[in-house]
Amino acid sequence: MADIAGSNGQRTQFKAVGRANVPGRLSYTIATGRAKFGSDYVVPDMLHAKFLRNPHGRAKIKSMDISKAKALEGVVDIVTWEDPEIQAMKGTREPLLTDESDTENEEIGAVVVAVTPEICDEALKLIKVDWEVFPTIVDPRDAFKPSGTFVRVDPKNAKSKPFIAGDVETAFKEADHVVEFDWIHSLTASHPPNPNGSLSWWGQEPLKYEGLTLYIEGVSPTWGSFQLLPMYDLTFDRLYRGTTFQGGKYCDWMIRRAALITPLLSKRTGKPVRCMNIRQNDFYTANPQRYMHTKIGFRKDGTITGVYETQIGDSGAPGKNARSFDMGAYEGMSSPFNTTRCINMKYESRSAFTSSGKITGSQTSPYNWDSMTVAEQIVAEKLGMDPIDIALKNVHGPVDDPNGIPPSLKMCVEKGKKAMNWKWHPAGARKLPDGRLHGLSFRYAQSPRHAQQPYTATVTVQADNKVYVPLKGPWCGIYASDACALVVAEEMGARVEDVILLYDNKAIFTPVGGGSDGTSASAWVMKEAAVACRKALLELASLKFKCRPEDLDTADTKVFPKSDPNKGIPFGQFIADEGFGDHDLDITATFFGRPPETTWHKMGKILDVMNASFCEVAVDPDTGGVEVTKFAVVCDPGKVLRLTSFEGQLHQAMFFSQGGGLSEEWIYDKATGVKLSTNMWEYKKPTMLDLGPIETDLVETRSGNACYGATGISHCMAAPLLPVCAVANAIGHWIAPPVTPDKVLRALGKA
């Protein structure tokens, strides 16, 4: 489904879009350390604030004495959950302070304001708390045991509606083989690289005749206003958020309490107040636990005839406003097996709240893709076939050829096999010259664009011969605005360096709607604004050239007659020559809208833009060590907008895959629910030295329906089970992630 709804979606010539090695407009600032993130901000005479934190897995405050803490020299204020201002606060998803907590280290009970962070720490030690400690669980499966513990909401009371298609039982009876297996998505952490928090103060803005303006750093210009405005009875014009730089993070849009409470503390004390988390406070969970049981029926030729899956998922620590919910039907509709020709499916899903931690984004591998990845490899092992052949035999084709293979996938697979020098072998059958066991794995997915929000984009030509794109940011590692700038350069006929990203916290445009899928959608809207701006420019230029607008063209930030390209005039001169003296003029166009609905919402029933990932590992049978010797990723983004961003997304996804599959692990004391892995030494994210080589390539079918036929890629590429499958091929044993050396040795009977 190409970009046929918008302007110039079928463009064939590109000078700016897709170019390699175009630096981001903020890259120099970031690389030189000049960029200021939220935790970098300080102002004179500011105070510091820190929360009391729950030392237990689950607990409630029975009583609390703050008298000694309040008497400590240097303590300015202590706010508790019983304070009327806290009780009256509106607009927050969860109370800023409460007397209950469902997860260890969560903010609870009180926040101390003092002249130094050290005095805050000392005061917190002086607060006397009488705790009521509750039973806790960190494994959602325990909640479904007959007498199991549950957190706040008993999941056994939730109604579960299964997803059913076709006749699964008949399909199993008619199958040549039926296999069953369990697989797991382990819990992984979000780890924003820049700690969350804020610095706030109140002041009289010069252009306002009454009412104070809230100045807050640490909360980005994009997120937080929907909570801050009602919380502090503000209007948009009285909220100033200046932090452009946010640490890159994987779908972590949750606003922390530390980022919301400083305006209240500043108003109470009459001074700026800074409250910043340390890294331990930011160890929130990103990908929840998922425990699956899968039953597959298939024929001798590898055709899958029936699928039955059950799931127990982790919904994380619920909070005060928790209520039960059921995702069973949705999970089934989004099953990866919808991308196959199998019509007989049954899917049951249950979830439970636990004390594992606040889940920042509730992200799982979209469509539960790893379920099918594992299944295809198990079917291949059973039949002595290549899992790629199993995948291609079962995948359904596009709408106009349902029995074929999506052309995008076929091209991705061909390029990937060549990059990997793909030679499949049975599990445990190949040793490398150094004695290590060799393993391979393969996975395909649909490249998704699920961002559906509309955008408002503006493009402006100024007399300085520059094209401006006003946006509020933030920069959070996505470079979405830089991709949009390339689109503007393409449509305006401007040089890339002449398109300026004008960061302004009051701007409307926010091109960060969910990573690359949001980028392709916001770029579609920006394309429409640029086309409208160029039209206005040519209409004005036609007066000077004394011709029709359609007789003119643009290139290198100049307008010229098509009949004589050498007579180019810079964009800005059409403003400067109008004779309006020193008045600031511009040529501006704004567009509001969004591209058409994505095929992602068809839940795998329509396949167009695809990708394929490959992994090779070497496993040491003596130490259990696993080395990823190569990743190869061939992805179809429809149309690549910014090549550096495309490559970066794929590298990030493989980084995520290797960490989630081989090393990252939440460790709990199950008896108390207390986390035991809360720093980078214990929770082992891979480093650059650990990461296997990554070879990336692209296919451009233009079959998406966002900008120029683009789509998103980020949400589908992260695959923690990809290296897990490669290890299984190497050693002949399936290991639940993370596949650590001790687990490998146990599987091999050596520990």
C-alpha cells in the first residue's frame, strides 16, 4: 500500500531523503557534552528534595513520626501523604504520595525538602515508620494457584474471553505431528540513561499581567503537560518546560513522581526545588514477564494446521487505582500466526499484578512474534528441515496473492541468507575449529506503523534564505525531527543545511510518536506542509519572474525558471524585495492531519512491509559462555527517510535482543519481593565490547502508506528469543532467557 493519499508520495527522484551520513542538528551539542539534560540543571539558591521509599516488597504505613526529621537543621519542609494539598491534587494517574506501595523502592509516605541532598538523606533516616508488610509475588503464575497470593486485584475473578478461529481440535486430529512447548519472555528493565526528575520554580513572566508561570526543567516540552496543567491549575501559556534533551529510552513515556512534585514543593517553600532520581530509583520494568505454552499441529511437509496457546502475563505493580483487565482476545487477534495460512487457532491469555515493579510501557514483542519463531524452529528440527523453509511455506501472501510470499519478505530473506552465508544444520551438529558449538536462528516480522495520532506541522521561509521547522522537541535519541527536515529539503527544493530545526517549547509540532513508526507518520504530515509552503513560494516568485507558478522550479534553496535553471534566485529574496522595510515577514504553511490507517491494525491479516533477522552464536561447552558472532538484519522500511537513523534503530534492536536473551536479569528475593539486581554490575546490560557484529541492509518496496511509502520498524525488531533460538540450535537444549553460562552448563549436564 504505497503513499497514494498524500502529495508526491510516488516521487522517484530523491536528493535529500535517504541520504547517508547526514548529522543530526543536535549531534554536535550532544557529542561535545554541551547538551543539558534534566539532571544537569541547577539554579542559585535552590533546595533539594528526596522521597521516602518503601524498603519492602509490599507495605502500608500504619503510623509515621516525622518530628525528629523536621527538627533537623537544614530541613525546610516535609510533605506527607496526609497533607491537604496532596489529597486535593487532581490530574495525576497515581497519587503523588500515598501510604501504600506494591513494589520495593517506590516513593511512599513523605518527601523531604532541605538545603542539601545529604541533609535530605539524614532526615529520611530520622523518620520513624511502623510498617504493615504484606505477602508479595514476583511471578504472575503464583497468583493463579488455588491458594496463591495476589497483589490488590485477584486475577482469578477476571473474566477471560479466548480468541478462537476455525476448529483447532479437528486440526490437531488431522495433523501428522503435534508438539507442545513452553517459552518465556523474561522481565527486562527500561534504564533511561539520564535519571528522571525535575527542577521547578515560579515566576512572573514579563508578558503576563497576572498569575505566576511555572518554570520546570527535567520534564520535556512534549510530555507531562496533561498532568501538570490540572495539578497546578495552569493554562498552557503559564507552563514553561525548557528541557530539550531527554535520555533515549525504549517506549518509556511514564512521568515519574520526582518530575511532578517539585512545583508543589517550590510553591510551599518559595524557592526553586530540585528532585532527581538516582539510577537505582529508575530501575523500572519495561518488558513484562510472559509465560507461554504452545501446541502446534503440522503436516509432514511443514504446513502448520492448528495452533493453541495459553499465556500468563505480568502486569507489574498496580498502584492505588488498579482494576482487573483481560487481554485474552486482543492477544489472540495479534498473534504472529495470523501472518500464516493457518486458519485454526485458539488463544487464551491471563494476567496478574505483581510486585515486580512499575511497568513503564507494557511493551512486549509486538504480535508475540517470538512464539512463532520458536515454533518454526521446533517444527524444523522435528522434520529435519530449515526453519526458513518452514516460515516461507506457511506465511501468507499479500491480498492480491494470498498463496504467495510477500515480495518484501522474499527479498529480505534472500539478502539475509547471503549476508550470513546461511547453511542450516541440525541442533548440536556443528563444531567450530576452536571446539565451540555453532548455532543459527532466523526470525521474520512485519514492519509496523501503529502511530495513529495526528500532527500539526509548519514550514516557514525567512528572508535569511533559510527554511525553518518550529518544533517543541524533545530530542530523545530518535532523530525524528531530522528525518522530517530531510523531507522538507526534498519537497522545498532546499539544501539540507538550509533547513533549520527551530526548537521552541511552545511550538505545536512533536514528531516523536513512538519511534520510527511515529517518524514516518509525522514526516507524512510535514511533507504536506512543505508542499503547501513551496506552492506559496512559487506563487510569490511568479510575480517577480512574470510567469505562471507552474513554469518555475526549485533547487539548492533557489527558485528558477524551468526554461533557464541558471537564473536562480534565493528563496529569501522574494521576501526581502517586497519593500516592507524592517518588518519581519515570512512565507508559511501549516498542515494538520495524519496518513491513512496502517495495515498493522489488520493484525497480521495483510502483509506488505516485512523484515528478517538472523543470529549466529558460538557456545563454549566447557564454560557455558555464549558469544554472538554475528547479527544480520535486512529490513524493509518501505522507504528509508534518514539512513543513519534506520541503521541505528537496527543496532539498538539487536542490542536489546542480545541483552534480553543472554544477560539481562531481574533477580528478586522471592520471600520479600525485594530486588537484588539494581545496578549495572548485577543487571548485566551488554556493552559495546559484548555486542556481536551487526550487518544491516535494507529493501525499499515503497509498500507502506506513510511518507513516500515508508513504515515504522522499531517495535518489531527487538527479539530476545532470537539468540535463545541460536543457542538451542548449538547445544540441542532449550533454555529460558536469559541464557547465562550456568544455565548452559546445567543443560549440558556439567553443573
